[in-house]
Amino acid sequence: MSDLRIAVLGVGIMGADHAARLTTRISGARVAVVNDYLTDKADQIAAGIEGCRAVADPLDAIADPDVDAVVLATPGPTHEKQLLACLEHRKPVLCEKPLTTDVESALGIVKREADLGTRLIQVGFMRRFDHEYIALKSMLDTGELGRPLVLHCVHRNPAVPPNFDSAMVVRDSLVHEVDVTRFLFDEEIVSIQIIRPAANPAAPQGLADPQIAVMRTASGKHVDVELFVTTGVGYEVRTEVVAANGSAMIGLDVGLVRKSAPGTWGGQITPGFRERFGQAYDTEFQRWVDAVRDGRMVDGPTAWDGYAAAAVCEAGVVSLNSGGPVEVAMVSRDSIPGA
Ligand code: ISE
């Protein structure tokens, strides 16, 4: 079987990383087309990949007859149009989060895909492919810890880009714990509250950081998340499940532990999400390529997962402004046959 010919749309930090991953570490696929609104950047990436060319218009790249499947690493506001084009051309697509930037358009995408009767959209919630999250999920599924009751999470970044605002802490950062909660517990989140502690004096003016998210699932499980995106320290993602018969924690970041004179010990913290979740991205991409090649098209979070995450984040942003708990408004999955 010949290699899957992929178009990578958006070759900023994430897209360039995906193009490199597909070229050097993933089998059964090659990058045939790249696109970016910065055309010089797309030309430069294309020049470094054998048999790859830059296409200036993202919709032309999707429609290109030499493209079998699409990776979207473009800015969120462009996703709706690009996803609709992928559906129109029946091209499988791995879309970096967010699915779209608002709940209505996310639901529109879910419905349009369901109307086609074939799943073509996978959403890039990469934590579901991380060895530690997989181990935690398997442990919960075997039932050895008994009924899970509480999830405690920590999500810290050393720094964020200058345009990062308080709502992005919810939509861009917390969205991962929203998906992790749904993945681990197999149920929807029904309410969310965002609490703003005193802000980090080192955070940019106006950025509410840290934030504490408190969520409740349909069966009444409690989830709390400390989000702190300007720590200046490192990339820390910890997740602890407390269950009826014990607890389990991942993300302790304990690699090599050094002990040396004069009586000190210590190790290293991963600097960023690409280092912490590099394995997860590789596994996600290999499994997606394999699924597309054998006709399953999707092997991971679906458009519905993207919609559900958007709905929780939407409620989270309302709570960020009001301070109180907010109910999550979502349609029922059964109301969309095929979703
Ligand atoms: C970023 O977009 C990510 O997806 C990272 O995983 C997350 O840690 C970071 O907070 C986000 O801004």
C-alpha cells in the first residue's frame, strides 16, 4: 500500500513539529503539501521535505488531488471553514484543538459529519495517547481502585505568549483537563466554576493567573484543576484520581534524580508541552495514519469530543466573569444519530 499523502495546514511551532514527525518518525505517510498564511515559512518547510510543495490557499490544499488526508494546525478561528472543506471532499482530518472557537459552530460540524454517515474528523487531544494517562485509564477500567470519586489536577506552564488572555487559560489550557476528565470517567461534565485567587505579580497586567477550576460530572464526581501559566519554572501536568479503594497519580516528572556534594539532590522538569507529550503526539499520529490507511479514518477523540470540550469551556468563560458555578449547556448525543 502506498504512503498516505498528507497536507499539513499551518506550519507554526505545532504544525512544523507535526510535519517533521510525519517525515521522520511516522510510517505509512508522507507530507505532500504544506500551507501557511506566512508563505515564506511554508516554502521553507516544503523545501526541506522530499516530494513536498507549498500551496498558498488552505482550501486548495484540502482539495488537491495529491492529498489523501489533512492535518489542521492552523489558528482556531479558521477551523470551521477548513473542516467543512475536508468533509465536502471526504478527506480524513486530524484537527488540533479547538475543533472550532464557539459551541454553535462546533455543533454544526458534528451535525454535518453525522449527516455524511462517516467519521472523518479526529480532534488532537494528545493526552489520551500518553503512556501515563493510558495506564491511569486502564487502572480505572479494571476496577481495582474501586469507584473513582475525585480528580485533582495541576496544569502549570513556565510562560505563555504575550496575547494570552484570561479566557485562553480556560479555552487553551483547561480544555485538556476537560478532555482528560471525560476520557478517564467516560461521562459528561455538567457544571464548572472558575475561581480567581490573587494574581501572580509576575503575570502580565490583566491576566487572571492562577485560576482554579471546579467541575462536576453527571454522576457527581468532583474535579479540581489548578491552572498557573506564568510560573517561570517548567511544564508540570499532574493528575491524581482518588477512588473508593485508593488513589493513583501521574505526571510526577521523576526522571533521573541526581545526588551530589554538598548534600544536594534534584532532577529536571520538562520545559514545555512538546517535550512532555512528544511520545503522545507520535503515538497519536501513528495510530491516526494507520486508521486512515485501513479505512477506519479515526482512532481517538471525535468531533463530539471537540464539541463537548467547547461547551464546557464556554460555561467556564461565563464563570470566569461571574465567579459562580455555571451549568454546561449541551445537546444530548442521542439527538444526533451517528455523532
Ligand atoms: C497550549 O495551547 C497547549 O495545548 C498546552 O498543552 C497547554 O499546556 C498550554 O497551556 C496551552 O496554551
